[in-house]
Amino acid sequence: MIAFLRGLIFSKGSQSVVIDVNGVGYEVVMASSAISALGAVGDEATVFTYMQVREDGVSLFGFTNEEEKFVFEKLITVSGVGPKVAISALSAYPAKELIQIISTEDNVKMAKVPGIGKKTAQRIIIDLKNTFEPMALGGLLNPQEPSEAEPTQAGEATLALLSMGFTSEEAKLALSGYTGKDDVQELIRYALKRLGTV
């Protein structure tokens, strides 16, 4: 499994980039917004990746940060949502805004993504609301400025627990009642103790 690529940007297209890693060119499909933010041809870049292996070939999907990759991986668990549709969603909205759209059950905005109709939008919200809602409530997003908000300590801790395999409800309960210093690592240690893993 290829987790990330670090190399020079060899070329950029509207839907993909080629990253030169020690003389080997990897074509990576990315959201249009991510491609724009990546840098210019010839610049060094680090791209987090998801590798899809199918009978007809292998595809790499890329992200500029772990949050984008996390949202992508959750989207493709929904029936009827493949990697290309998930990339389309990330092209339409930043990862933080997608989390907010799903957690607030905004079917209208979700259905505007190319490749996602009303039924699929509803399915995405039903399947992922419980995962994304604690991230929004934990302060990972600023609802007034969804595209520019910085992750808070609670939001980062929630994301870390979700990535460890805990459910959104477990993360929410484990982080509740914390009165220590505002530090991500301390929050995670507190939560893990409450979850009985430390």
C-alpha cells in the first residue's frame, strides 16, 4: 500500500498530477482544489494517497492533508459512492465543509455534487452523520468560516480517536468531562484511559 508520495511535480492536469519520485512518475487523481493548492510544476510536494486495485488496473487518489484523505475514505464506504465520486465531492467542497454539510444533514448541498443525486446524498448523510457530527461539535469546524477554520484541540483529538477505530459515540463520551490543559496529546491520553486502553 502506498501511503504517500514525496517528489517533484512533473505535470498538472485538471483531474490529476504526475509526481516524479526518484525518476518514477506516479499519476495521482486529485480534487481540483487540491491540484490548485499543490504548487507549480518543478516544486517539491508531499501527497497522501489511497490506492485502488481493480482487475483493469491500479489507481492512485491523492490528498494534500490527512483530513481530506479521512473524509474520502469515509465517503467510499457508502454504497454507490466510488473513489471518483468522492473526489468529485472534495472538488465541490473543502473537507471541513463536507463534514459540516453531512453533520447538519444538508441534503441540498450534498446533492449538488456531480455524480451524487438526492437518494445518494441522503444515504451519505444517514451513513456518515454519526461519524462527522462529533467532529463538528468538537470544534473541528467553525460554522461561520468552514473553509478557513483551524482544527481545535478537541477536534484533532476526536479525529485521532476515529482514525484509531473508535466510533464517534465512543470518542464523544471519552472526551467529555476533560478539565486539564488544552493539549491534544493530553486529551487523547485522557480519552484512551477512559476507554480502558491505557
